Amino acid sequence: MKMNRKTFIKKTTGALLVALPAYSILSCSNDDSTNGNPDIDPSARDCTANGANAITISRNHGHTLIVPKADIDAGVAKEYSIQGGSGHNHNVNLTADHFAALKANNQITVESTSGSAHRHDVTVACA
């Protein structure tokens, strides 16, 4: 059977409409990743001296988060982009209570905003 141009374009477009959302969903099914420095003794971590970062991001595929020490010292609610090397963005919102916990060198876990039909749990700890 010979395929004409119109049929080829329809079939190619249909395949792309199925493949692109499937790729986006599958790329989000990766395991959690560790972004922090696991070699640092947890008792040696100090948010006010070193800031903080995401030590895990659930189902991660390139997202990152770094919280500067100045933000921890300020203790004012702030929104951060975690796009990193991912092809799409999410944001996480840290409240004054989150910053107080970090200032006391405790880790926190927050949920990201939705992007590409999914969210991430982000665990932040002192660097």
C-alpha cells in the first residue's frame, strides 16, 4: 500500500500526540534522587553558616533546590523554582515556620506546585 503525503502527516501527527504525553509521564516515574552531600555528618550541618539544599526530590528528573543562608537568616516566606535541568518548572513555597526549622538545623519536607501533570515531595536539609 502506497502512502500519500496527507496520510503520512496525519499518522505522524497522531503518533506525536500519543508519544509526547507518554514521554512526559514516563520521565516523571524515575526514582527519588539525592541532591545533597550525603558524606557530611548530619550533626555538622549548619543552615545559618552554609544554607540548605534539597537532599531528596521524589520522582526526580533534573530538579534542584538551593536555599541561600541569607534567606534562612531572613526567615521570610519565599517561593523557589526547582526547574534545574528539567524541561519544566515546579515551585516550592517555604514559610516562616519552615525557615525557623532550618535555622534550628532541622530538615523539612514540602510539596511542589503541579507541573506537567505531577508534583514532587522536596526534602530540604542544611548544607
